[in-house]
Amino acid sequence: MVNRAGLESWVSGLGRLTLLLMEIGKSLFTQKFNWDGFMQQMHFIGVKSQSVVLITGAFTGMVLCAQTYFQFHKVHMDSATLAVVSVSMCSELGPVLTALMVAGRVGAAMAAELGTMKVTEQIDALRTLATHPVDYLVVPRLLATLVAMPLLTIEAVAIGIGSGYVLGVGLLGMDAAYSWAFVVKYTDVNEIYTGIIKATIFGLCIALIGCYKGLNCEGGAEGVGKSTTEAVVYSSITVLMSNFFLTLLLNRIFP
Amino acid sequence: MIETHELSKKFGSNVVLDKVSFSVPESQRLVIIGRSGTGKSVLLKHLIGLMEPDSGEVKVDGEKITGLEERELLRVRSKFGMLFQSAALFDSLSVAENVGFVLQREGKLSAAEQKEKISEALEMVELAGTEEKKPSELSGGMRKRVGLARAIIYRPEIIVYDEPTTGLDPIVSDSIDKLILRVNEQLKATTIVVTHDMRTVKTVAQRVMMLKKGHIYVDTTPDELFSSQDPVVHQFVNGIADAKNIEFEP
């Protein structure tokens, strides 16, 4: 049973998150953009996340291919295997698994870095130097995540399908031409749009929650640890829950 | 000129500031003292708008800053420079990037002009040649000096120091005190220092305010403070612990 204090804290947290989002909007349209910060974050979020995202994409594609093949082989539908991998990776597994990996790596780093800055008075120092923390710290991180997430997702999907293809054709003996033909036939461009839109929204959730948890960190090392854990847990849950609703919504938009 | 009028703040049931009113004229060097937990740092953060009071107000050059939005406060804060207790240097930036942070954000000066200003500020705090170092490579005293260089590079009208000598050895503490004096003389900036250190009071203060239980207990000159016969002031100035309140672990 949810107690009253917990509910109040949850609602006020939601309110503060909305205020942060509004402040980000205000900053985007009225303040000078911090290009240096954006490029640094693009390097950290985009470039440095590639290895973990590629490994995740590759092994997910291969295991999905293997499992699907084992079932489809029983009903002699081997060449449809890769099409299942492709559709699943584009619209569901690619964006969700990329988001979970980015939440673990980037969301945690944002909460820890901003949280440490908060408890060591560096955020206050920024404010005394006439710099709004949202302009300098949050906006570059958020925009970099919004740009990087779709690109990372495309990479994960491509490597997932590619790995599935190599496994299926090279090891399991699937027919290369039919497999590829079914991939092209059944992977609609809408599946790709769905994946990219989901990735962008997941990126927004991860960066927003990571920055929010960091900026609202209280206490010393314990507080930073708590904020970091909460950032990963909340953004992962948000990704998984919003994925369900986005699937229903996007299915209406791209039937 | 900074003024506070009946400034009050409490955290939970703990009253930290209770209707505190005072004003600091331009160029004055005010030192705020008091035992730990009497609200000195909280008061300082109210003066610069980093904290919002429960009631009362703060005025800077006649402008009421209490209740202003954060973006409006940024404009007011450009009049201030602040040295934090921990120096609060940005870990990810070099000394030069820390010191020149405001210049880089403003973007009004060329890179060469910024570099010259940074060198000047570092020379002023006797740290020339440390531009490329990271904060983690500096000692406590050096970090405070870099923090001061960062606070004075844009020549603020008011400089506030939160326990500038805490955790430093006596010689470094003395050099920081002298630096505060020199900066005050060169920039003609209003100076507000929060400290426990009686040597800082002797060296820096033109006026001393002692806080006790959220009130201004004493507002006087350093000479009168050191010759005061008031038991509370005498006890604090001479650092005498109350024997009956000392608890020993068995």
C-alpha cells in the first residue's frame, strides 16, 4: 500500500521534473548554446557508447536468430527467420536494448557527475558565476543524448541483423537469397521510423531523469550513490513502460 | 550596499536565522563569526541569492533580490564573487579554464585577451604558471587561491568568503588573509567573510558580527570584540570549551 508521504514525494518529484523540462525549453530558445559542452557529450554518449551497444546488438541478433530458427525449422520456415529478427530488432529490441545500455552507462554517469557537483558546491559555484546549471550542464547532455540515441539504435539494429545473417546463413544453413528477400519484404519502412522515434523518446527520458537525479542529489557520497542507482532504475523502468504505450500509439500512426 | 531585513530561515524545526537585520556599506570589510551551526554560511548564501528565506528580504544596491527568479538572480550575482569553503573548483576543467570561466562564457574578449586576464588574476593570487594544472593536482591553499582568482577576474563589487582559512596551516591561512586584504584594497570591493578563525578577524575585519542561535549577538569593531568582557564573546574569542559540557567516551 502506498503511503501518503510517498505519494506526495512522487507527485512533487513529477512537478520538479516538469519544471526542469520547461527550464530546458526556455534555455533552448533564449540562451546561447554551449557547443563545446555538446560536442564533449556527443563524444561521451555517442562515440564511447558504441562498443557496449554494438556487442549488445550483435549477441541479441544472434540469439534471436538461433531461437527463431530452432522453432521455424520444425515447420520448414527457415528462410523466414531473418525477417523475424529484422522486424523485432527494428521496432522493439534495437531501441529498447540500446536505451537500457545507455541508461546504465550514460544515465548513471550524468546522475553521478551532476550529483557530485551538487554536493561539492560546484553547482552553487556555477550559479555565483552567473551561469544557469540548466544552460551549461543539462541542455548539452540532453541534446547530445537525443542525437546519439537514434544513431546508436541504428547501429545496434544493423549489427543485430548482420550478426543474425552471418549465424543463420554461415552456421545454421539458411538460404541467403530467400532470407534476405524476406527481410526486405517484411521489414516495412514504418518499422524503422518506429524504432527511431522510440529511440529519441527513450533518449529524452534517460537524459532528463539522469540530470534531474543529479541536480536534486542530497547528502554526501551516500546521496550520490542513491541518485545514481535511482537514475538507472527509474530510467530503465520508464523505457520499458513507455515502450509498451509507444508501441500501441505508433502502431496507430504507422499501421 | 547589502541590506537584510528580518531575515528568517528554518530547516524543519531548527531555526537557523531569526529576524536578522543588518546592512553592509560599500567597500566595508565585515567578518561574521559564531560557533558551528549558528547560521553563518546560511546567511552568506542568502546574501547572494543561493537560498530563499522563509520570511524577510535581502537588498543589493537597493534592489530586492528575495523572490526573484533564478535567471533574474544571475544578473544580480554578476555583482558578486564568492570563495567557497571547499573552493568548489570545477574538477573537469584546468586552472586556466576555471579562472577564465566567466570570460569564456561571456565571449566578449579574444582568446589572447582572456589568456592575459587569466595570467593577471593568477599573478594576483601568486599562482602564476599553474594554468595547465587540474584542481586535483593542487594543495588546499592553492585551490582556495584559484577559487579566489576565479571570483575576482571579472572585478565584482562584492566578494564573499565562506571560511577561507578552514583546514589550512597557519602560514597559508595568513597568506590567504593578506590576499583578502590586498584584493579589497585593489578592487575596492565590499568584503564579507564568514570564519571561525580569530586571526582572520584580526587581519581582515573593519567590523565584526557574531551570530548566536540565529540572532546577531554582537555587531562591533575588532578592538571592542577582543577586549569584550561579555562571557559568550570572551569564551568564543579565546576558544574556551565549557568544561561541564564536555563529554568523554568511557
